[in-house]
Amino acid sequence: MDQKAGDKAQGRDLQAAGCDKLFQEQVSSVGVASRELLALALEFIREGDALIVTKLDRLARLVAHLMTILDALKAKGASLRSLNLGIDTSSSAGKHDADHAGWCGEV
């Protein structure tokens, strides 16, 4: 599947999950600091919102980056949902699952 088709499929999946606003960027998930649209999404998100991703590795590849993002979401009273893993950090079990998935993804 080419990049554009993959982006369209991810957009459809996110809209089907109830996303009202999409932030799609075509940069590596390794460099969190250089992800301008991620920064905008984290600025935009409000208390009670969820940042929804199709795959956790599309958001962060390193545990340190994932933890930075989770901390930013927590500070705003928001959560993270990963569609492919069924993770939702609005619950304690989901927070644990996100930590575990991050560690597994980095290895």
C-alpha cells in the first residue's frame, strides 16, 4: 500500500472512531520534537478529550517519547486511544497497557 492510500485508510478509521478533528503528518514518529502537527494536536486537546491513533507506533517509537506524550495528555485531563491495540488510557488498565505496548514496541 502506498503512503497516500495508507493515510486515507487511517483517516477513515479515525473518522469511524468518532474523531472530529484530524492531525495527519508524514514525518517519522521517532523525533517528537520535530512533529509540528503533534504539538498542535496536544495544544488543541481539551479536558475529557481523547487523542486517538490507529497504531501506537504511528505516535511514538520510543518509550521516552510515549511517556512525554502521555504526560502532556494527563496534564490536560485527556487520554490516549490506540485503535489497533484497543488501549484507552482513560482507565488504569489502559494506562498499564500503554506502558507495556510502548516497551514492547521499543525492543
